Amino acid sequence: MKVTTISRVRSSSYTILFPVIAAIWVVLVLPEMKDRALEELDEMFARGVSMFRFGSFQTEGLGAEIAGVERTDAEYAESSVEVI
């Protein structure tokens, strides 16, 4: 079977188009979840927080309490490590 030039151009354009669309989707649709506990994320999704407010949103209740405990545990672990 002979591959025509048109099918080569079409397949190469799909090869370029798909990653571009995927990158735009990631930037515009997925919220930033860095440095958030799972309970905080659960609370934020339950409240319907806009993805544009994820970075500045302050959680209350169980999510904030657990995140505070996790952060203090991590700080304690860092401070208690001795370098010999």
C-alpha cells in the first residue's frame, strides 16, 4: 500500500496538534494542588472553589487542622535530623 503525501501531512499535523491541545487543557482546566493535603483538596472540591482561587484559598475545619499537623510534623522531622 502506497502512502500518499496528503496522509503524511495529516498525520504529522495531528502529531503536533494533540500535544498543543493537551498543554492548553492542563493549563486552563487542572487546578494547582501543590503543598495541599488530601483533606484540604477534598474540602475545596466539596465547596466548589474555582480553580483560579485554589492557590489563595484558606481552608477551614478538618482540612486545615490535618494540613497544620502534617506541616508541623515535617518541620519537626527536618529539625531533628542530625548530620554526622
